[in-house]
Amino acid sequence: MKKQLRLMGMLLLMAAIHSCQAQTATELHLLTTFHLSGTGGWDYLAIQPGSNKLYVSHATQVNIVNKTTGDSLGVIPNTTGVHGITFVPNLKKGYTTNGGLNTLSIFDLQTDKVLGQLSVGENPDAIMYDEYSKRLIVCNGRSHTISIVDPEYDKVVGIIDVGGKPEEAVTNGAGTLFVNIEDKNEIVVIDLKSKQVLHHWALDPGEAPTGLAIDNITHRLFSACSESSLLIVLDAVNGAIISKIPIGAGCDGVVFDKVTKCIYASNGEGNLTVIKEEGNDKYSKIATLPTKRGARTIALDETTHKLYLPTAEFETTHKLNSRPTIIPNTFQVLVLGK
């Protein structure tokens, strides 16, 4: 009888913990919506560390807004086909990837004045700065390469063929780069010192990997696979698949909050999947929160733990197998928090 009571107590405690986690997740809700002018599509957005600036890719420019109020702070012009934005704080420089121009725009972080452009590969997409190697990592979608850029001199110092379309990249902070290859359903592992490909890790049954995040404490990769609506969790040391978690359709972004241990997948169908990393390789989907159709990319403010998701309003009728038409001047950023 005592054993049964202890077992019941443990089960009740586990249920209470799970309920508390789910409750915490559902406390996340839409706080406000920033409405931005202009027409055209979008991709990534990024928060400048140590500032109140949110940079949002928007067709031929990058909108700069106050991350708290949504007030406009300016634009970075002439970024045709812009995808990604990143920052090199110690050099006081920022960079955008201009997919339609095959260039990076370089801008001053204090004034947001454009300092110049740098040619990279074809259709540069995601971009990140790796503090360990002091290099920029640029994913060139059409040329199937990674450009390695020295931001001190704004010079391409390496080109790595990854054998497929690189969608997003993360590093382990110790010289190893991981890249989602969207059309090959794999992650490519690169040694940044030698600039050599080390491994090709299959994501099966994951298809069309897009967003990618990493936990450098547990050494786990989180790859969002948009066509299979799965988040694949991998061991960042050996590539072993640890977990396969259902998410929404059309995901193009995933972020990991290292404080709350939550993984957020932004799904273009109009919702946000919240997954809790509970330790011992246990991952629980604790909430699916409504957002808006088209809100497929995401940025995390590591200071406030707010989430930012760009989207727009769409016409209700469109041709079969074609992209829905964006209603002009409805571009917006959803802000979620507690």
C-alpha cells in the first residue's frame, strides 16, 4: 500500500510539473503588433545586441524599429531580395544579405549609414557572425556554397561547397559549423579552421530543413523540417537523431531560449509550436499558440524573452499552387511575450 501511495504521489507530482510547464507556455500571448509601411515580401529579422533596435528584412530595404514601441528608426536602402541581418558589435558594423544583388550591405551600427557592399555567392540567404573564428558565415542558396568573410577587412577569405542549398547555419562556439541543406534533407558539418566539410548527417524522415538552432550546453541541434512538419533533434557530436517532434506546417524559423529551455518553431500556417527541453533527452510539446498566416520566421530577444514574427495580410483568393497575394501596406511584426 505504501509503495502504491508513493507511486501515486510521484505521478501526481509529474502531472503537476507538466501542468505548470504548459501553463507557463500558454502565458505567452500576443502583446502588440507593429505595423510597417511598404510592400513586398520578407524573411529574417534580428535584434541588435545591447540596443533597442529591431531590424526587419522587407523586400528592397531593411526596416529599423524600436523593439519596445515599434516606432520607426529608419531604413537600410537598396537591399534587393534581402534575407538576413547580423552584427559584429566589436567592429560596430552590421550586415545584410541581398539575395537579388548577390551582395552584402555593410552598415554602421551607430548611425545605420551604409558603408558599402561586398560581393559573395549567388542568392545569399542566412548570415551569422561566429565569435570564435571572428568570421561571418554566409549561406549562398543558389551557388550551394558558404562564404567565409573577414569583417575586419570586409573580404571573402574562403568559399566552401556544401553540395546543396544551404538554408541556415549555427556554430558550437568552438570552431564547428552546422548547416541545414534544404534540398538534400541533411546537415553538413564544417571545420571552420580548415574550411573542410567533415560530415553529412541525414535528417530522415525530416524533409526540407529550414530553421536551425543549437543548445551548446547539451550539445543538441534543433532542425525544423518544413515539408514534413517535424522538429528533428540531433546530437551535435555524432549526428545521432535523438527525437522527432511534430510541429506546424511551413516552418521557416526556430529559436532556442537557453534560460527557459524552450524551443520555438514559427509555422507559416499560422501558429507557434512550443517545445520544452526537460533534460535527459526528453522533449515535450507543451503548447501550440495561434499567430497569423505567413508568420514563418522568428527572432528571440534574449534579454526580455519576447518573440518577434513578421507577416502581412493576404488576399483570400489566389491561383492553385501559387503564392497568395500580399495586400499592400499590411506588413507587420507580431510581438509575443508574457
